[in-house]
Amino acid sequence: MSAPEKLPGLHYNASGLLRFLTCGSVDDGKSTLIGRLLYDSKSILADTLNAIERSSRMRGLEAVDLSLLTDGLQAEREQGITIDVAYRYFSTGTRKYIIADAPGHEQYTRNMVTAASTANLAIILVDARKGVLTQTRRHSYIAHLVGIPHLVVAVNKMDLVGYSREAFERIRQAYLEFAAGLGIRDVRFIPLSALKGDMVVERGTQLAWYDGPTLIDILEAAPSAHSEARGKFRFPVQWVCRPRTTAHHDYRGYMGRVESGGISAGDEVQVLPSGRKTRVKEIRLFDRALPHATGEQSITLLLGDELDISRGDIIVSPAETPIVTKQLEAIVCWLSESSLQPGRKLLVRHATREAKALVAAVEYRQDINTLKKVSGGQLEMNDIGSVTFKLSQPLCVDRYRDNRATGAFILIDEATNNTVGAGMIS
């Protein structure tokens, strides 16, 4: 696929990976939309295309069912729905993409949270015949909650309403009223037909009244995660490297990934929770030294002083320290069939540290439909609410709105070792 025509008013990114999410209610056409993007961008291998052509014929379809490109599980193909999160990759002449196709059913909300946690843009599909539904609101709320900065409302299946501008405007106004209550500001609207291809990659001939960008134009222009904000330096220690060789008997390197911000050799740093300060003697990447390291680089830090540092500690800039606390107040998406109640004991996994936690209180549960807070009680599976935890040892945290990496955690059931919840620190 050649790069789309550049439109005025859009700043195009010549580079930068974009992770985006498609979500919405059941049968809104999420998988078909992704299939259309892959198909029209020539990102489908010949054998894969032949396989979905055969599957389409077996299902009695005259045209190729592009949704089969992402609905990879046998159970999904049999039911015609998306259950698990399907990830796909494609590229254009401008940039590379990772797409997450989130399930639409309410009982798979936990899968949607997983998909949204790393996305920088969300495409929320709305069926032009049905308008804004409960699951549309639920997914929009979750996308906003987990900090996805850019939302695109794609009014799909316009071919089934005669490409009506009035139908599009009704949905647009209804969504804007809902979004205003959540505080969603960066949202764009686009009419399209994933099945026919109108306004996905090509403009088509049926939506002449819409003079905005196509979906691929919006994706090509969207900022990548690294361009949003530099962030404060956060380096959770994953491993202390001490080679057992004579040549390296005094070598002590601290290995991990820079979650945000950047660091240079010679910079002063602080180790938490101990609070000890030192300087960076050397930054190493495999067998070479680096003058500087930045977000998402996995590196080894050598420090100027011998300090007691272990896995779970975090190295930061002394001028930009996180909160060190033994109590958490967080928005929790509960993923387990057993309810979350005050008094329950869990394991909190935050960055590279784990701590035992006691549920002190369930402050409220968020009603997605009314946007009202229901006080007290407990959280059932797929509920979202505010929870207070008391911790056995201190964690070094940021507010989620300030840092998605160090502002989030997961909850583990110690008895089963299952992940039962995901939290965002308030």
C-alpha cells in the first residue's frame, strides 16, 4: 500500500510504533475492520488469504470474511465472536502498528482491560443501526480510565443505513453527551463501512458528505507513545548481576528496563525505598557502554557506590521521587469469579516488587450506565471500583495519570496464583 495522501491540519509521524485497540459491542465489526486494514494494506500472506477464503466458502459466504484474520481461536470461529485478545501487526509506508482486537462481550471485560493497558489510541466501533450501547459506554470508560490519550469513534456499517448523514450525526451527539460526563476530550468521529471498505483506507464513493480524514489517515497522524511526554526517570531493578569469574569478582550491575524518562552516565540517582543516593558510573547494553538510556530500553546500571540493592528496589532521580507508601488507594477492575470483599488478603505485584496486601475497604463501585458511584459493598467479576489496600511493606508508586508503568499493579490470589485484578493508583 502506498502512503495515503497527506491532509492539511494533520501532523504526520514519519516514524514511531503505534499500539492501538479496537473495541465496542458485540457484532459491531471490530474483527472485520482489522481484516480490512490488513487486506487493503497488503499485509496478508498468500497462504493466509487462501485459508480464510476456504473458511469463508465453508461457511456459505460469497465474499471473503475478513474477520477470520483476527478471530484465530477455533471457539471464536465457531461462535462468530471474539473471545481472547487478538494481536496483529502491519506497516505502511509511514509507520508500523500493533493492533489489539478486544472482545465485545461483557463477560470478557477483563480481556479488554489487558488489551487497553498498552494502547495509545482506541478505535471504538458503533453499529450505525444500533447507536451507543451499554458495552460501547463500558469500553469507552475503560479506555479513558486506563489512560488511552486518543479515542476514535468509528460509526461502522454505514452501508446498512444507506450511508445516512443523519444517522451518523445522531450517534455523534449521543456519544458526545456521554463523553462529557466522563471528561473525555480528545475524540474524533468517522463514518465507515469495514465490509465495503469505505473510509477505512480508501475513501470510497458513498460518503461524499464527509470531508474528514480516512481511518488510516488518523492512524498515520496519531502521536506514538514516546512522543507524548518524556516522563520522570523510573528504573525498577529486575536482577543484580554478579558474575562468578576472577576477572569480574568486583562487578555489580543492576539490570532492568527504563520504564520512563532517561538517564546519563554521571547523573545522580536515588535508590528507593532505602533513600540512599549515588551516581551512575556506567550504562551498559550487552557488551557496550552507552552515554544515555531512555524509556523502554533494557540496560545494566553500574553505580559509583556499593549499596544494598535487590530486585524490587527502584532507582530514580532525586529531584523526581515517587510516593513511598504502605497504603494504596486505587481504581480496580476485578477479574475473578469470587468477589472482592473487605478483609480479603491478596498479593500486589507492582513493577518488580511484590507485597502482601489486605483489602481495607471497597470505597465505591462505578455504575457504567449511569456513571454514578455506588458506595460500599464488594466488587463482582468485571466490576470497576475504588479500593483501599494496606501493605506489608512499602511500595514506590506514582499516580496512574502521571505514569502508567509505576502507577499500575496486578492482584494475585496466593492460593491459586491466578491474576484476579488490575489496579490503577489514584
